[in-house]
Amino acid sequence: MAISTAAYAQGRKGLYLTEVMVQNDSSVVDDYGMRHGWIELTNSTHASMEISSVYLTNDSTTPEKYYPVPLGDVNTNIPPLQQVIFWADGEPNKGTFHTSFKIKPGETIYIIDADKKTVLDKVTIPSDLKPNTSFARVENEKGEIVWEVRDGGDKYITPGGSNVIVDTNEKVENFRTLDSNGVVLTVMAMSIVFGALLVLCLCFYAISKIGSAISKANKMRSQGVEPKTVAKADAPASDSGEEIAAIVMALHEHLNAHDQENTILTINKVKKAYSPWSSKIYGLRELPRK
């Protein structure tokens, strides 16, 4: 049964063929440590995609030769914007990701929907594709989707990964061009540091002023004077740090009663006697043991 052109709906479900390698002598190995040709599928959506209902084939005219992605394998649920690899080794008995067919240059690979009619995506492998090179789907400078041959040099072969490799950061490169000596970067960094220190100084200054005003108001209230009724020029000055320290030391000496005699031990009885020997928490078993 042939598939009509009208049934071709490329990427209808967001499932794409994104990279293919026919002859693999030095690329990735499968779960048996063997090297085979491989087909990469990508979920281009932002949601997980279950692909166990689709078919892979290199012969769209013979449904009996379609490779059905089997049910029951959790790995057929592709995460958002992620890829999976199918090994085109003709040995489906090895597992879910081993197809029933092999591929060769010049063939067309299809992803066919569960109805065995609708083509979700397809790609024709170049007839002159060399060993250990891949055929990858990329986006060109114009935003168009094209296929290109990758030899592993400047154009990376990326089985199971995104075909877009970001080597540099555009903003970093622009900054490097505009400020090759780093003068602007140094000035910006130092300005940020000193600006932050200036803000901290202003904050501490404001806090000290607020604290001084509160202290002055409390002092007037302790003398029976309402702060709002006193002119600003007639308001008493707040206590200095030395005065406050002297008052604190005097209160400490007055309230903190202690022995003045030498070689004499004074034992004061506490209000609540406590003994760890009578505490129940020490009788509990600690699990887990530290």
C-alpha cells in the first residue's frame, strides 16, 4: 500500500527526524557495545511525547516491513525538546530501539503515524554520504529548515543531542570587541562597588539619626515633657555614647550583686531545681544513632 502525497503532514505532532548516519565506524555505540547506522528522532514540543504508536521504515510501499515502536518501554516517552536514537541494525530482537531494517545512502526514511498512512516526517539520505558522516536537520541564517552533511570537524555530529551547538555568547563577543582592554569593564565594576558602599554609608547615617531622634524623644518623655511641645532649638541633646556607657556600667555594678571577698564561695539557691538524672528525655533511645 503506497502512501499518497496528500497524507504527508511533516511534523504534525512535533516529532521530527533530525539526524541520520548510515555507516558508523567511529561514532557512538549501542547498548551492546556495537556500532551501527542510527536514526535520531526529536520531540520538538514543550510536553512529553509517547511515540510507541508510530512506525519507522525505509520502504513506504510495504506496510509489512514497517518497524513498530513497541509498547511498554518507558524510554519511548520522549521528554520535551529531547532526542532518542534508533539503531538501524536489522535486529529488532535486541530491544525497543533496534529497527527491523538497515539503511544505506540514497534511501528515504519515514516516520509513519499509527494509521500506517500518515507520514509525520521523512528524509532522503544523500547517495554520496560518506562513512562516519551524518545528515542533520538545522536552521540556516534565514530561519529556514535545511539538511546538511556533518563530518565531525567544524560541523559536529550530535547523536542524541541538539543539532545546534552554541560555542560562544554573542553578548560576550560584542563586549570583547568594543572593550578589548577591559577598561570599561573595570570602571563599571569599581563604580558598582563604590556605589554600593556609598548606599550603605547613607543607610547607616540615616539609621543613626533616627535612633538619636528616638532617644532624644524618650529622654524628654522621661522628664515629663512632650516632644511636640518643645521647639527644636530648645530640645535637650541626646546622651552621648560615653554617657550611656557610664550609666550602663553603674547599673551593672549596682544590680549585679556578687562576692567581694577572696577565697569565699557563695552558693545561691535557684528558683527551679533541674537535674538531668530525673529528665525523661535522657531515657529515650535515639534513632538513628549519631
